[in-house]
Amino acid sequence: MEKKHKDMTKTVISQADFSRYARQYENLLRYKPSYHEVLQQALGAITRRLAPDGEHRIGDFGAGTGSLTRMLAGAFPKSTIQAVDFNASFVCMLEQEAKEFRNIQVIQGDVEKKSFPDNHFDAIAMIHVLRLTDNAHKGLAIQSAYDQLKQGGYLVIADIGRKLNQKRHGWEILQTARREIGFLGTAYLFLRTLNAIRFNVKCSRLERTRPENMLHTLDEFCKKIESVGFTILEARDDLYLGDDDFVVAKK
């Protein structure tokens, strides 16, 4: 029992882990088409429901370095895009990346808690965030998003629901990088992103020690979202090489 406790302690993801990952996050995901497909689907789900020339408030919860944030800012130039992330390194990078946009606000905050008043947002996106929150199995981040959305507002959420095959996902990055930057560039890329690779390995360990937080089917995911009061509008499980559960829901 003691050994099991020690093993689980080793797999806790710290803020230092996130900070090391943040420095290499963009470099690695630049060569991951399946991730950019998820972002495009999230952007499309919102642009189909909110007028691009309207004055909306849109939240990007767990924004990371702001890839989706910038896409939203460009697609909704008259709207306010409020990006939230818990990690100081991600927030710092996001602030730098957001400087070219006047309609982005960056906030350091916990997505499981409310950073904004109730009924504040017209839409919230939460991409690959839920599984890494402390209480994913309780759905606290989903409840928080529900409270901060206006009545009739939309939640667009994608979460990795399956145990990741690191080799398959790594091979996708390898193939893409080799096409775009050649063999030597790819070798250099992997040397520069070792911390990001270690971070993903740590997530794989968490899938074994905390499966109630990390793993789910699409049906389980939908039920968790519906349990706080959302109505499911779209649901699919074929994105991110088949490892994502992607849902669009309405309050």
C-alpha cells in the first residue's frame, strides 16, 4: 500500500511541470495536424452560432499559449476574448502572443473556480483542459463554465478520453516535421522538446493512477456535461486520432 502511494505521488503534475512544458508547447504542437483540427472544429462551432460582427464575450479556459485565443480574436474582431490559464509561464507567453490583438484580455485563474461573474459569457471554449484539473471526475470546471455562461450561451469542450498511444501521436509529429523541416530539423526539434515529451509520459502514468479523472467514453462525457444543466447539441469522438471526446452544449 505504501509503495502504491509513493508511485501515485510521483505522477502528480506540478506547476513546475507545466512551466517546463509551456516553453516547448508551441514547438511540438506546430507539427500536430490532429490538434489543429480540434482547434478548427472548436472555432467553427462558435462561428456557426455567434455573429462574427457581434459584440460578444468569449472565454478560452485553459488557453495555454493562446492558439485558439488568437483564432477567436481574429474571427470576432468586435468581441472581447478573455483567456484564462492557471500557470504563470503560460500566462506570460499568452500575454506576449496576444499583443497584436486589442480584443484579448489575459487572466491568470483556475478554471474550476469562477474568475468572472455569473451570466458573463456568450460562449466558452475548453480544449484539452478538463482531464488535467484536480477534480475532473466531479466536473467542477464544467459547473464553473455553466455558471459563467449567459442563458443560451455555448460551451465547446474537447477532452482526451482514451489512453494515449504515445508512439502513434509521436509518429504523427515526426512525419509532419520531416516533411516541413527535414531530418536534421526534426532531430533538433525532439532535442528541444524533451521536457514536453516527459510531460506527456507523466500524463500517461496519471491515466493509470487516476483513471476516473483522465479517461472516459463519449457517452460518459456527455452525461457529465448534461448533469450540470447543459443540453448537448453536437457530440463526436473521432478527433485527435480518435482520442478526443468533442461536445458542443447550450445552457
